[in-house]
Amino acid sequence: MTLEHIIDSQIDSLQTLAETISEVMGSPVTIEDESHRLLAYSTHDPNTDPARIATIVGRKVPEHVQRALYESGAMQRLLDSEEPQHIRELSEVGLRSRMAISVRHYDEVIGYIWLLENDGSYTAEQLRQFKRGARIAASKMIQQQQRQQKIELFRRLLNGRFPSEQEAAEQAREAGIELPDAGYVLVMEQGGQQDTSGWYDRVVQASAEYAVKIHLQLPEPNRLILLCGMNGPFRSDHSAELSARIGLIITRLRQLLPVEGLCYAAGEGFSSVLHIQRSYRQARELITLHQHLPETRVLHYYPDAGFYRYLNAMHREAEQFPVSWGPIDRLAAYDQEHNSNLLQTLAVFLDHDSDAKQAAAQLHVHTNTLNYRLRRIAEVGQVNLDSMAEKVTLYLELKLLWFDEGS
């Protein structure tokens, strides 16, 4: 394979390009940006030199090597010419002879490709292919810069770093990024260090089926954060409609991405880019609920989470101002001492809205048995199960207990 027969779309990264150039030229390769930061390098070659090793280890050409290259005039020749340049050995800084070429975007030098010369000779065909490699490198480096600009803009939006819509719009325009007039933030997350590389294409496919455009993405080791745009402005009275659409997209995503333990959460819709941060935080709060309380994984849109939305804050409050020996503590201690299950009985009873018949059926006990347990719960826990206020308190404290155990 030669570089002449490879187009940009066939090179998926600068690393792939470095390996390909190395194969064609028969020499170790490093690719750097204009500030001599290492971007990619070919597989280690035993015939290397100290300067290359130090560059790979430090992810940048050492200062003393840079200085020697500039003082020798080598860098000026690379800046002045688009042709490959032979760089003589600089033994005082551990640099063997090299062949190098500048990487250019129009007339601007945006990087360099360096070949560690082995036998010191290359054919005219190899040099022509080397120049082709520099053009491909320019394309990949610009794409990489554009991706980084998008990531930096998205991070600023997620962190609420823009004081005004105008400033956000100006930075987006400079980076060639289209921001939605209305939308929401969707977070996909799975435990552990997961490969998320295939998620984005599936999200785009599912979203397009429901007329939702993905404007920005932020891939992380175990999650993918997405800025989703909507047609038309978002209004709070459209929340149910948005929830339904998000539900359809996630249902489709589960078909396209049958991944165990993959959680989906969307924050509230927004009509101002200044509210992207809020939507993101809501989505993260919902993801936290999914991780602590698996029962909440059927909830995908933050406003639909009901009282669950307040559990994170309640949990933090309970940790800061703990109340000792309340009804839940008394019941838990009784269960442990008598090998009973009053806490489980209470949880099932409250989950069924105090319907004794339904609760007894789920617990596989007779209604009389359930009623006996409820009397013991009232006595041991010192609670009044006829009081709605006390039942609501018990219900929330049980959810907090399961939330804490899911940490």
C-alpha cells in the first residue's frame, strides 16, 4: 500500500498515518504540532536515538533539542519550504540525521513530520509519497483542531462559563459550530471503563428517525454527553411531548445498542444556551439515581422523576445532619435481632399505597399475617400508619436507605 492510494477518509487518525508513513518510508516517524508537541509516532524502532526517545516520553521535543534545531538553521528551512528537508546529525543533543517536512494549512505551518533516517537515502517515489503524507496530516490536524474546538465550547456550555448568549454565539460562529435554538442534554453512561466509540453513530441514527439533531458530543471513558437540538422553541407546556419523544429515541437506542447496564438520562428542555448547564446537571442527577436505585432506570426525562429528583439533596442533608434512632433504625434493629422482615413489609405496603391486599399478595402471605406485621411495625417503630405525613416520611426514608445502600 502507498500513500498515493490512500485518501483522507481511509486514515482514521494521525496515529494510523504515522504507522503508514513509517511502513512506506522504512523509517521511524513522529508527527508534531507547530509547538513541537507530539501528536503521533510510529511503533518503536530499535534503531532510535535519545532525542526521539525523550520526545516520546515527554510528549514534546525537549527544549535543548528545539534550540539546537533552530540554531542550526534546520527549522528555518522547514518554515521556508514545502519540500522535504535533510536535517544533519546534531550529536551534542542526541539527534541523528533526519528527513523532515512541514505540515501546512494554506500558507500556515501547523506541524512537522520527522523521519529518523536509517540508511540516509530515499527514492524520488518515496519522497513524493512523503509529501502526500504531509498533506493528509494537514487535513487530519485541522479536523483534530476542529474537534477540540467543539469539545472546548461544549465544556464551557456544560459548565455555564458564558456570561451571555451573544458571547456563546460568537465563539460558536468562530469555530463553525451551529448551536440549537432549543434542545436538551442527553447523557449515556455505563459503569467501568467502557468503549463508547460506537455509541455516537447509533445515537445519530436513532435521533434522526425522530427529527432530532445532535449538535455536539463529548465522549468520555464510560459516558457520552450529547447536545440535542429540537425543531422550534421549547415551551414548558410541551414537556410531556418532549418526554414522549425522548422515550421513543431511547427505546430505539436500546435496540441499536443492546448493552447491559447502559443508563440514559435527559435534562429538561431549554430555549437558551445559557440553560444548557442546568439540563446537563439534571441529566447527571438522574444518572446518579439510576446507579443508586435501579427502579428509576425506567425514568429518562428529569422532570418525570417526581420525588426522586429530591433524593440526592435529601441524601446530602441526611449525611450532614443525621438523625439517630428513628423509626427506620428501630425496625432495622428489630429485624436483625429477631430475624424478621418488618422493613421489607413496610416498604411493600407503602409501595402499594397502603393497599393491604395487594401488599400481602406480593409478600406471599395472608392478609391477616400482613395486618399482624403492620401492628408490630407501628409498635416497634413507634409510628402511626394512619397518618399520611408519617407514611410519606417513612416512604422517603426507606428510599434514602436503599439509595445509600446502592452507593
